[in-house]
Amino acid sequence: MVWNKEDMARRAAAEIEAGSIVNLGIGLPTQVADYLPAGHAWLHSENGLLGMGPFPYDGEEDPQLINAGKQTVTVLPGGSTFDSALSFSMIRGRHVDLAILGAMQVSARGDLANWAVPGGKMLGIGGAMDLASGARRIIVLMNHATKDGEAKLVGACTYPLTAVGVVSRVITELGVFDPTPSGGFAIVELAPGVARAQVELVTGAPLA
């Protein structure tokens, strides 16, 4: 049995220390907010929010309150809004403790590729490059392989890089893995019922 998306988001939420400032990337990482106790951490969005709350109930959306993925959100008591210049100053000044991002590839040395597929539609890199270089810690939350079965944990990235050597941990439906200086992935934890051999089949780098 592998983790579903809710399990993955819950596991990622367990990485967040109390009182920390955390940026959640677009897509699956935004679901991490659903598994944080109220007041546990300050969620930051690079479009200018600190203290972001959960998604609003249907009918209570405020179109003026959106996250970087243009989803309507809420703001918790004590939260604040500000312009993009200040928001990116926070990131570049290393005031964001943790960023949980999606990715297309992560290398065994912690390189991150998360904005474009060669030959595919070119996407804007958004705030990913700033977060990758400015946040104190980077965790990637993603599927272990593509829909075509191509490994996303690889020995070396073949997609355009966002940043070099920044990823400290990867969480997938198969478990939790850390890039290592030796050029492999250390198994931190496997999802219930998942065997090492199963992971090896869909990982493009050695497992430590």
C-alpha cells in the first residue's frame, strides 16, 4: 500500500516545527495546511501574505485574498498582507524557515528542477528560484515517478535546474528520502507495506 495525497500532506506537515514561517508551493504542498494545528506555524505566500489560513468554505471566498497559486484563502488573526517587494525581501533575507515545494526532478545531491520540461510548454518559474535559494530548508513533496513511469528521483537532473544542492528531504507516495553527499538517496521511512525493492524499481539513483 502506498500513501495517498492526504497521507503525503499529513507526513509533510509533521516536518513543520512550531512557530516557524513556512511557504507552501503550488499544487499538492498547499494541502499541507489542512494538517497543521491552529496557530502551529505562520504560512507565507510570496504574493504577499503571512498568517495564511485554510481554504474558505463555499460561499465565503474573498477574491481579494488569494495565494500564489491564485486560490482563495483565509487570513488568521495576527496575519498580515504586504507588497511583493517586501515578500521577496523576506525570502531573500532568509526569514522563511521552510519551503515545501513540488518538483519534476530531484537529484541524489539535492538539485531541484521544478519549472520546465525540455521540449514541453515553458512555464514561468515564479517564486521558486527565490524560495529554493532563500528558504532555510527545502522539502519536496511529489509523486515518485511520472505518469509514464519515468523516475523523478534521479542521479542527475536532465530538466532545467531551479537550484543546486538545496533539497534536504523528499516525500513521495512510497516514503521519505534524503539526498546524500555520496550521490544516493537515504531511506528515512517507507510507507506501510512498501518494500525497498519496490522503491528501487522506480528510483533513478542508488538507495542508501
